[in-house]
Amino acid sequence: MGLPDPPPVLSSTRSFSGQVKQLNITARREYNGSFLEARVVQLNASVTEYRPPRWRPWTNYTVTVQGLTAAGLGEASKYAFETEIADPDIPSAIRSLSIRDVSQSGTAVLPLHPVPELRGPIQEYQIIVTVGPNGSEADDCLALDLQPFNASQGHKAYVAAVVPAHNLTGPMDFVLGDGVCREGYCNAPLQLGQNYTALVRVVSRWKQVEKASCARYDFSVGSVSKGEPLSKAVALAVVVAVLVLLVAIAVLVLLSRRKRNKSKDHESNGMIPLRSRRAGTSKLNTQILVPELLETLKRFRRAEMAVEEEAEEDTDLERPKAGCEAEYQKLISGLLHACDAGKEPCNQGKNRYKNIIPSIVQCCPAAAPEVASLQSWEK
């Protein structure tokens, strides 16, 4: 008995028929050198058909079929083919994630995890944001013509960012709504009071064939998230209110000091202070209160009286002396008695000095006889 002839291989997707005794199936992947799968199938003589298992996506297969007799293995028939890529398989653990840290400032944290390359090479992760109810998840995921955000057009669904697969090698957080533009895609700020859906579209491309799968995350902006306690928001509001109150008090104190300084300036200049009708206007109010007017008039009168008194003092100093004041100026310096003043030659002819003769007699011993006669006359 000789070796059997090589069996015919009909198709990679159909069963092998004929006297097939041994199958060698080898599977490799071009861009994954660590992947290798080999199977050897031994068949007995009664088997006339073999249905291979399901082929893996994105895999290069080489199938070797040989006949087997007592003389040994015959010549092999080989068949090589490559399976197409399939939609990426997103694990349920990734789909069960949720948006967290939703902020009133219009941001939210989206967790990203790499997807295993089991059905094809992962090219990128597209982050899609939809506003409100905007179709089903499948519609958004299959819409390959989605555009970046454009404020003038007001897209309800837009690509916020694209993360290359080689940049996502482990879990990472992506901040939605941070307002940063990357590679032509703008991550627009989220609006308060809106319901959003974030889609992470995992894209696989191989030889002009593209497949995609999506994970969906719904969230709302405008309410405090579960991870953010209410007390934190209340504390923030209290701090803001205290700061506003302090600023208002500082402004009032500053305005009061400025008003007081202006009032002092008007008083020092002898001017009547005129208040503006409104703050910030240049038109003055000419209606002056009666108490303020009276106080101002009294202040003016006191100033005039002081000026008049100073003028009178200056006039008295310049006017020539007369009368008693002039006589006193002519007397010799030093201590003088009234008798001495009457004996002055300039005063002997004046009647007022004659009226004080009794006093002169009393203080002058030489006039003693006359004093006695005067005293008797007075009696």
C-alpha cells in the first residue's frame, strides 16, 4: 500500500470531505506576534466529513490536510486565508461604569479603559456627546459622519475628542466639558440643566474595513452628584456670601471717609458744601438745608468780626496819642506820685491838677499851713 494522494480542499468555510485522516490547523495574527494557535485532528476511517470550529476574527489561518494509511502520511494539501475583523467586544465591566464628579461649572469625569483586541486591532476611542434624547445608541454609534462641535450650528451630537489606542494603555479619566480643543475636536463646556449622553465608540480598522462598538453613559448637569455632598455646596455658598458682605462693608467705609474728607475741605475753604443729586452725576443740588445755611452764615460773621477787630487794633497803633494817654507818655519813666505829676511844668496850668491840691498838700510838708485852712473850709 502506497501513500495517499493529497485530499482536495474545497473551501475554508465549507466542510472537508473525502478520506481525511489528519488535519493540522495553524492560526496566526499579522500584527500580534505573540498569538499562535495550532490544532491537530486525528480522524478514523469511518469519518467522511469534518466541520471545523468557528474561525476567530482578524486571524490568518493555514490549514494542512493529509491522508493517512498504514504506509504513513501522504502529501499535504494547504489552504491559507484570513478572517475579517468584527465589532470590538466591550467587556461588561466597562459598560457598567458611570459618569462621576458632575460639577456645576459644566464638567464631568468620564472613565476610560482599554478594550482587548480580540476581534481586530483597536485604532482609536471616539468620545461622542449628545444633548438630550437624540436617537438610539446604535444610531449614534453607526453615524460615521459626526462632526466636531460647532457653536454656530448647535449640534446635538458631536465628537468631543479622539484618543488614539496607543495613548490608552490603562485606565484613565477624561474630563468632559473642559473647553480644550485637541486635534481639531473641541470639548465644549456642558450646560446647566441639560441631560447628556456620553458615547465611547471603540473603532477597529484593518485593510479599509472599519468596525465599531459603543458604551453608553447617561448623566445630567445641574444637580449635585452623589459623590459631591450637599454640605460642600452650602459651605461654598456661605463663603461667597461672607466675601460679598465684607466687600460691601469696605466700600461703605471708603465712601464715608471720602465724604468726611470732602466736608472738611469745604469747611477749611469757607465754602458751603453742595451735595450731588445722585451718586456719579456732576449736577449739584442747590437746595441747602436751613440749619446748614445758618451755621455757615454764623461762621462767616465770626470771621468778619475777627478781621474787623484786627483792623481796629492796627488803626489804634497808627493814630497819634491825645489826652491823658498823651500826658502819660510825656511823664518821666519810673515810679511817680500824683504830686510829682502835678508839679510837672507841662501840667501846672491845667485845672484837673489844681483839683488835687488837697492831696498834694497832704503829702507835701511845706504846704502844711494851707492844709489846715482847707480842712477847716471843707468842714
